[in-house]
Amino acid sequence: MKILDQSQERFIVQSEDGSVMTYPNNPYWYLKLVEFKGERIIYELSPKRSVVETYENMVFNVHGWNLLGQKGQNTITPRHKLANDVAVAILNHKDNKENYEMFNELFIKFYNKAKRNFDVEYLETILKEHKERVKVTRDGYQVDERFIVQRDASAYLLKDDLTRGKYLCVHAYGTLPDLEIKDGEKLKVFSSHSQQILSKIQYLLEPTPNCPHSHCPKDEICKVFSDQLPKKLKSLMQREFTENWFPKSFISNTTRDEL
């Protein structure tokens, strides 16, 4: 993206296809447009601390280390409402490479927000539909004994002993606002955080094509997701979800034994 004009309130930019857009001059868009020239925000604070923007603006995978009483790697997936906080943490570190305070605070803000907005009762009512495939545990939701989506909305592969394995980037589509649901005379709120968890579980139950990432073919499974899978699991899921996984032109000319 090319900046055409900039003021204290906004940026006017031109995208590669020639369209002109206006964005607010806030920390996120300043970092995105000025510091990263309109590209994805990918920033390493140290070998064990990093911020990687997904292929959707304002959605991040943030990796920390030994935070909030947890040993080893910590991963959170802040979305739009925390985008400015993520940007400020990066800008602060760029000014002072020894300061991780604002970066570490991201984890506290994320977990406090997740805890406050987590509607476990309604979420688990919906998941009863998949009780044969989704197991509720202390840490979150195991899917087919292959994956776990934790209560903070981060997803991981499961090892053979069902302990947590490698972090898994699963894209929850779009901005998910809080949803009001009428229950008799009362209105209940199904939070955006709970919807994010549900969206990831549903995707892991049945990966669907038409990925929003610009580099993924429109009629195939997201490559960001599929490239993270171990070879054996990827092959197994390709057989289970053949019609979703491959383009129709490929399926029509291939037998199942060849997949």
C-alpha cells in the first residue's frame, strides 16, 4: 500500500489494485503503514518473543516465554480490540530493546479479557452436538483426540498421549462481535471470545475451503493450516475431507486410492 496523504487524524492510501482507502492514524495503522510499508507486521523482540500478524489485518499470533506462572512458550491470539496495544508494545520495544514490560502486559490484558468474556455454559451447550468428537477437559476442548482448543482460544496439536503439542494457527474468520441471544424474556450475550473458540473447533471438526488468505486457492483448504499438520495426519484428513480439501477438477480425475 502507498500512502497518498497523512494527517494527525488519518491516512489516505492506495492499494496495489488502485483502490483508495482511508484509515485512522492510530498506533496500529501507523505501525502497519509507516514502519512496515503496508505489509504484514512480523516482529521479533528476542528469540523467544515475537509478534506475527496473520493474513487478516489486526489479528496476531503473539509468542512469549515464562509468563503468568506458565513455564515455556506462551501463545495468545489477540484480535482487533487489542491491535493498538500490540502496536504500542512493538513501537515501545523498537525504542528500547531491553524493555519487555508492555509486551508482557499484552498477555495480562488478553487473559483478563478472555476470562471476563468467556461464556462457558452456552458454548458447551452448543458443543453437545459433537459430544462424540469433542471432549471437554480442564484446559479446553479436545477435537478427535488430534487437536485442543484452549479456553484462551489458542489451538494446538495433541501428542499421542493427549498432552499439548505444537502450536497450531487456525484462522477464525472475520471480526466476531458479541452476539445477543434471546432466552425467554432475557437477552444473553455470546461473546466474541467464545465465538472465536467455537469457530476454531468447528473448523477442526471439518476444514472448509474458500480461505480468505490472498495466497490460497479459492476452492482449496487453507495452506497456512494444512502445512502445519504432520504428514500422517494431513494424509488422513485429506481422505476424510476429500471434497473440501481438493479442487473439484482434481477429484474428478483421481481415485480415492490415489489420494
